[in-house]
Amino acid sequence: MFRRLWFGLLNFGSISLLGKFGVVVGVIVVLGIVYGVITSKKFRDAFLKLSPVIVLAELMMDGFDALLAAPIATIYASFIAMILTKQKFNGIVDHAIDNVKEIQVALFILMAAYAMAEAFMSTGVGASLILIALKVGITAKTVAVIGAIVTSILSIATGTSWGTFAACAPIFLWLNHIVGGNILLTTAAIAGGACFGDNIGLISDTTIVSSGIQKVEVVRRIRHQGVWSALVLLSGIIVFAVVGFTMDLPSTVGDPAEAINSIPADVWTALAEKRESAVKLLEQVRSGVPLYMAIPLVIVLVLAFMGTQTFICLFAGLFFAYIFGMMAGTVTSTMDYLDMMMGGFASAGGWVIVMMMWVAAFGGIMKSMNAFEPISKLLSKISGSVRQLMFYNGLLCVFGNATLADEMAQIVTIGPIIKEMVEDNVEGSEEDLYTLRLRNATFSDAMGVFGSQLIPWHVYIAFYMGIATIVYPLHEFVAIDIIRYNFIAMIAVASILILTLTGLDRFIPLFKLPSEPAVKLKKQK
């Protein structure tokens, strides 16, 4: 953040007009902060208490991995807490550990989710979904629509938008080339579809982390947003269909096998370096797997939307992937399958679980010194209702995502802030407050994942452009190519904000927020 501002000052004459505006605003903000710190003790203390968030954000923006940025910010927060609130070090450690204890369930869910993701990728569940979709006759008018549908379902099965895009881009971009489709429309369709499962998938790390921070159960979160998410996807698909059919595109039916065979050898090599799991999935599609391998995903989805406990859903997925994999021959032995599960547990423990523990410790320390109280009071003052407060929480997530340019950084940085917004400012029954936390979790995830598709400098866009350029070198991709036609992301971001603010979410099953006076701002008591 500050490094970019300094770079902008040094190169002010050569940067764009928008960049110059950003530098001017940044300088004004910095000068305002310096003035406040010098002239007001109250402002100085409030700023210092919030400074660990700035440190975390700065480290993330400078390219530090969250697994390194979170511990550094936590250590810094410990010093600030000891200096400003006179806490003893042992007390600070207790606050940190107590907060970590509250997310233990989420950590076990992550381990099971990573194991199920490995199972669905290795046994052919993901490949079967692609094969089912490719049996439909695909033309230039429908390639974007089919791409959006396939990637949305595959991302639910795998829990990863990046992996889904990397696996599907070679197929659909070359299929688009063969049938003469619009390359930008198809690219945006598979980008938006790939984000769908990352926002609602039972095994998505962003779904689990955002739910864990808000202390809500993943299955209840999925039920809360399920109908809304489905309507967003359906609306996006309809728009893609309308645009595809109104463009002057040919109606020749393409051959998926020809599309896969058209992928150059150097593309396979480059893709393996960027996303090896995507190559394995493509090889399964090329060699073929039985279509009934899609059944384990169907079982998991049915259980999830029935409200079945999260662990039962996950272990049901593992069990049925094993059973059907044995039938299909994609599981060679029980021991190999158990080794694969162990690999999933290890993958979770290698990064995301450790990162979440540090983030939880960071949140515990920040909470112990009421670090977010100034923001809480500000939003409370400008909010005339609970709905307005929740709307501002959504905007805060958008702002955090645009500033940090990383969806996970936004979730772990802004998530604790909006959690305290509700805890400190809203009163109501436990069930109603739980519903507000469900919306906060949905905000964190949706604004992080879908919001990334509308931010040109976001790491999501950079990754998608990199993959698209590798697998389809005939077009020089730029950020606006991903954004221009990403109707799914546009509808998701706009609709959740509008529905929250206006109260129109009451017309969507299970998505309604509690209305006043069932919940009310504490200042209205």
C-alpha cells in the first residue's frame, strides 16, 4: 500500500490519470492520519489499535503469503496490545488461544473437505461432469452457456475456482475456436462459472474460512444462500444465452474430442507447471470415465440442501467416491484410496489450517483491545437501520477486496471487522443474530470471489489471464476481457447488495434477513 504510494509519487509524471488521482487521494489520507496522530491522543490510540490490520494488509499487498503475513501481524498486534491496554503477555496468549479454540470445528471440516476434493478429482467425479455436458451438441451460440454450466458444477465438485478454470479453459477455448464462437464471451463465462462453486461449495476453502470466521456452520450457510446463488447462476446463464444467440455466430456443432486433440503439446507442458491437477483431469476426460461417477456429487448436494450435518455430507462424499470408483476402476485399491485421503489431510495442514489458526489468534488479540470499536461506532452512526448496517458491511468487503486485490486476504482482514459490527451494534434473538452472521459470511465470500472478477488488478484476474494466455496463445488477453462479459459476477455483486438494502431478499426462500423490530440497532434501544 505505502510502497505503491511511494512508487506513484516517484513516477507521478508517467502514470495514468486514474493513477495520479489515486496518488493524490493517498497523500491526503496519509497527511490526515499524520495530523490526527499528532494532535489527538484519542485518534492516535484508535489508529495504533487498527495499525495491525494495516500491517497485515500491507504485507499481503506486497506479495507476502498469508501464512507469513498473519504471524507477523499477530506478533505486532501483541506488542500494541501490551503497550496500549497494559495487558500481560500471558493474557494476550490466552486471548489468542481462546479464539483459535472457537474455530476447531472449521479446521476439521477443512481437512475432510480437502480429502473429498482429492477424491473427486482422482476418482473421476470431476471428469464425469465435463463428459456429461460435452454430450450436448455445442455450437458457437451455446459454447459460452455450456461452459458456464460445466464450470459452475465442476467448481462445486472440486471446491476450487482456479483449478476449475485451468481444467476447463483448454477444452472450451479451443472448442470455441473450432465452432467460431466469441472468445471473450466464452472466457468470461467459464471464469464466472468457476467462481460459483468457490462461493457455495461445501469443500471450498473460501466458503469454509469465511463461515469459520463468522462462527456459522457451513451447511447452514449453504442453505441460507442456496436459492439466491442458484438464481444468480440461472440469470447469468440466461444473459449468456441471449447474448450468444443475438451475436452473428455460426451454428456448426463442434466435436469436444477434436478440441482436446487440438491443444498443442507445449500447452500441456505449460499447464502442468501452473496447475498439474488440471492436466490430470483433462487426461481423464480424454480417456473417459463412466458417467455414473457424477453420482457421489449428487448425493453430497442433496444431503447438504437437506440440512444434513457438514461432516456427514463430507464423509458421504468420500465413501461413495470410493464405492463408485471401485466399480469404475478409478480406485485401484483401498490402501491407495486411504493414501489419497491422507494426502488431502496433509494439503489442508500444509497451508490453510495453519493460516486460519494464525488469523484466529490475530482476531483474538484485536478483539481483546477493542481495536475495531472506532469503525463500529462510525458505521453505527451513519446506519439508520440494521439493513443499512449490513449493506455497509457488504461495501466494506468490496472495498477490502479492491484494496488488497486478494479474496482470502479480504476474508481474513475484513471478516473479523464485519463480525464485530453485528456483535457490537445489533440486538435480537440468537437465531436472528445467527442469520445476520450467515449474511456476513456470504458477503465475505461473494464479494471476495465474485467481486474479484470485476477488479482489473486482482490476483484472480491475473491468474485467469495467465492460464488463458497459456492454453490459447492465439489471443492476447487483457483484464477487461475477463470483466466485460462476466455477467454472473456482475449479477452476484449487485443483487446481494440491492436485496440486502431494500429488503427484497424476503422474496427469496431462506435468504430473508430478520426485520426490525425483531433485530434493531442498539442505539435505538
